[in-house]
Amino acid sequence: MGKGRFITLEGGEGAGKSTLARALSERLSAAGITARTTREPGGSPKAEAIRGTILAGQVRDFGPFAEALMFSAARIDHIDSLIRPALERGEWVICDRFIDSTRVYQGVLGKLDRALLAALEAVTVSGLMPELTLILDLDPQIGLARAAGRRRPGEAADRFEGETLAFHRNLRQAYLAIAQAEPQRCVVLDATQPPEALAEAAWRVLRERLPVDPEP
Ligand code: TMP
């Protein structure tokens, strides 16, 4: 295994994860580190196909556990075809959403049993855990308005954006609970900051938590 590092970005809708992923990747590249940004669901051709199916709401009628299984199927392909090979080459991988999204979205929405989700997570990731997870915290009313602003005219909200505000408020609390339970992995960042300030705050955490080894 090379010196690759695995970082995940999490948070509700419209929190600015993909903008932050790009900003961090640029800063890492400027520091001489090969960084790769990717996302879930998706990140590999097969997982992107599953993404389209889930976000169009085509799995919804099969129930929350089936949705969790589909996210997991996409994740297995993404890990096998992109994440593990990149880490083995010594690259840093910045992934927009990962296991915490399943814990939070499927856990909260489907009220799925925690032990069941934990067992599914264990077989899905097979030992691959992020070293650092940045949780972008934002009032869901602001996040949903941002997400709506990004849609093309006439485009409908996707499978999860279309859920109730109460659901999105519960998601926020569930993310904060994960951060509290796993402080060694998770850091909460205030996502109301402008993108440049958020990138700066995230960069400081990254440098502190994952110092780059000096060249031998
Ligand atoms: P996004 O990448 O544009 O945020 O869209 C992904 C959506 O899928 C978002 O609403 C969160 C949801 N999601 C889950 O419900 N479970 C998961 O495991 C993942 C990765 C995403």
C-alpha cells in the first residue's frame, strides 16, 4: 500500500461539498500531491449508472433497505475500480459522500436498524475507512434553496432533495451525532462560510490531521 490518503466530504444538500472537493484537490496538487476527486453514488461507470437509477426514484418503491443495497452495490464497484487502486498508487482520494451518507440518509429516512446498516457497511467497505471526514454543517433551509437554485428550469428535485424539511433537519442532527461519536475521524465545518473561507478552514484541518511525510 502506498501513502495514499482517503478523505470524505459529507453533509446535507447544497452544502458545497463538490466545490470544496475541487478546491482541496487544487491545493494538494499545488503541494505536489496527486489528488483525485470522486463522488458517491457514482465515481465509476457502473456506479454512475446505479446513481441515475436511484436518484430518478426508480428504487424508491422497493423500500429503504433495497435503496441501501443499491448504494452499497455502487460503492463496492467504486472502491474496487477506483478508490483502492488510486490509494495503492499513493494518490490521495477526496470522495464527495461515502458511508456516512448511507448511515444518515437510509438510517434516518428508512428508520433502518443500525445493526443491519452496520453489517451491510462492513461487508461493503471491507476494511476501507476514510482517515478524515469533513462534515459540512448547514441549516437545511439554506442548503435546499442552494440546491434548487442549481437546477435547470423545469427540472424536478431529485429523490432525496424532494423529501420534507423535517427529514433534512433530522439528517443534519444525525451527521452531528456521527461527528460527536467519532471525533478522531470527523470534523464539522461551518458551511455558511463563503467557498474560499470554507476551503481555507478545510485545508487547515487537512494539514493538521494528515501531515505530509517529509521526503526521505
Ligand atoms: P449528491 O451527490 O448530488 O448530493 O446526490 C446524492 C444523493 O444521494 C443525496 O441526496 C444523498 C443521497 N445518498 C444517499 O441517500 N445514500 C448514500 O449512501 C449516498 C452516497 C447518497
